Amino acid sequence: GRIGNFEKAVIEAKKALPIVEKEIGKENLTMASIYGDLSFYYSSQGSKYLYEAEDYCLEALRIHKAESGESHLSTASVYKNLAEVYRKMEKFEIAINCCKKAIEIRITNLGENSPYVASAYNNLAKIYLFTKKYAAARSYYLSALKIQEYEMKNHPDISTTYHGLGELCIQQKNYKEAKEWFAKALIIRQMSL
């Protein structure tokens, strides 16, 4: 079952920590990767494991910043992961700040029209939607959509943005517009089958 796989994954990752530390030291990207994996495992198991997820993700971030630098793309990925942990913990302001940091790093490294920037906009929009900050959610979904429609027309990721806009409209009780967004999402998903 799922818990069995979770427990096995955690056991294996925790077994790897002292081995990697002994072989190549504690301050390296391999250790950061293991911490990131542990954070992912814990965050996917529900609210009772989120503090462990946070601790491992913060350790991964510390190492990435030390080894790769604050403005490296791998650091942006850790900020994105940390934002998701904080969203699940309902620490929304911290989650928003982490998302914004990931966006800033991705824009600096990849430019404003990167699909990775669009993905980060979607992540931020999802947090704003969750916190009922609808104008901000719409703005970031539309920013993502602008990039996606130009850079990745008909890519499956664009359906995520359409779906997010549909969810936004549902929460605002704008059912007609929601239906239009959901229809667009469905078309893209059917094309990718």
C-alpha cells in the first residue's frame, strides 16, 4: 500500500544520509537531493508530517544556497517545493514569498517568457486562489496563460491554467465563464491523450 511504500522510501533515504555524509561530506548537492526527497515523501503523507517536510526542505534550501547560490535554478526549485509545504501548512504569506522568490530566480535565469516561469505563476495563483485573493489569482493565471499560449500552444500544461481559471470562476460564482475555461482545459487534455 501507499503507507508501506512511503515508509520504505523514508527508510532508504535515511539509510543513504550517513553513507553519503561519510563518503562526500554533509554539505553537497547529493545530500540536498536526499533532503528534498525526504521533504517530498513527508509532505505527500498529510498534515501530520508537514513539520518534518518543512525541516528537510529548509535543509535542502540551505545547502542549495551555499553550494549553488541564491540565484541558481536548483535553488528556485527548492523554493517552489518549500512554498507547497507552506501552502499545505496554511502558512500562506511564507508560501507566497517562496513562490515569488522562485519566480524571480526563474525570470533572471530563463527570461520572462519561459514555460518554467509560467509554471511558477500557476503555483502562486493557486495559493492566491486558496486564500480567496481572487484578483491576484486571476492576474497570475493570466500571466501564465500569456506565456503558455505563445510558447507552448496546445501543451498539456496549459490545461492546468485553464482549469485554475475555471476554479477561480466557480469560487466567484461566475459559472458561465468557468464553463468556458473548463471546456478549453478539456480540449487540451483530449488532444494530449
